[in-house]
Amino acid sequence: MRFLKFVILAVTIGMVSCNDQQQPAATVKAEQPAAPAAPSSNLDQRGTDNLLSLISSYYELKDALVATDAQKADVAASHVLSAAETMRHELGNTNEPIRAKLDTVMTQSEGIVNTKDETCDKKRAIFEQVGDQVFAIAQQAGLKNARVYRQFCPMAFDDKGAHWMSHEEEIRNPYLPKTMLHCGEVQDSL
């Protein structure tokens, strides 16, 4: 009898401890990390998508300048131009401040394509202006959760300094890629 009581006690303890280890499904879900929020802006979904496309094309241009590849820079600048044209067209007659900045981006992107410069130095000077305008558009649109990092190198353009945007925090300097690839700092993010 004593042995039977011991077995019943052991089985009961085992069942209780197993039940303690199982959590309701709702509790398990609540403990999982939340997915990062999707990028959003004050624009409608189509406008936000167009803005993200413009920024993505800008990153392509930045990467071409980091590689000091004039041909890739020209192709990427034409992609920036196309993305800016699409975004401007989609905005129609609304949001004049953003449309004006898009006009500037289109003009500057054409300037990069039309500048014959194998060292990319002249293209980089125009690129700085493109980046300033694209970042201003993103700010004006209230872009959030897009992992856009605004970076700055104080040594660019003979210590005048210059900004650029990146999709990652790691510094890959498009202005001084051969001598100071990692020179710079993140100054802002969207």
C-alpha cells in the first residue's frame, strides 16, 4: 500500500510539473519579439513606395561612387532620375514642396549622367546635392521605420564636409573611398 501511495504521488507531481511547463498559446505569442514596423510616411501607400524606390536608386548611386565606377554611377543616376520622375508624376499637382525638390533631383541626376568624369570627382560633387534633396524629401514626407541613415564625413571636399544616405549604419564613404572608406559618422536616421 505504501508503494502504491508513492507511485500515485510521483505520477501526480509529474503531471503537475508538466502542466506548469506548458504555457497557453496566447502567452507564447506575447513573448515573441514583435516584427519591425514597416516603413511609412505622410504620403499614401503608393507615394511611400515611390519614395522608397527613389531612395533605393540613390543607394545604387552611392555604391557606384564607393566603387569609383563612372559607368555604374551613370546607370544608377539614370535610375534616380526615373524614380524621381515617377514619384513626381504620381504626386500630380499636390505637395508642391516635394515636387520642387524632385525637380532638383531630376536636374542633378541628369548632370551626373552628362558629366564625363572617370575619377567620379565631379559626379561626387553633384551626388552630394542629390543626397541632400532626397533626404529633405524623405523628411518632408515624414518617412519612418525605413532604416535610412544620414552620414557625414568632415574630410570630404577639402575639409568642407559632406553628407550621404545609407541603408546601414556601417560607414562606406562615397566621397573618399580609396583613402578614407570608413571616415564618417551617422548623424540622423529615418
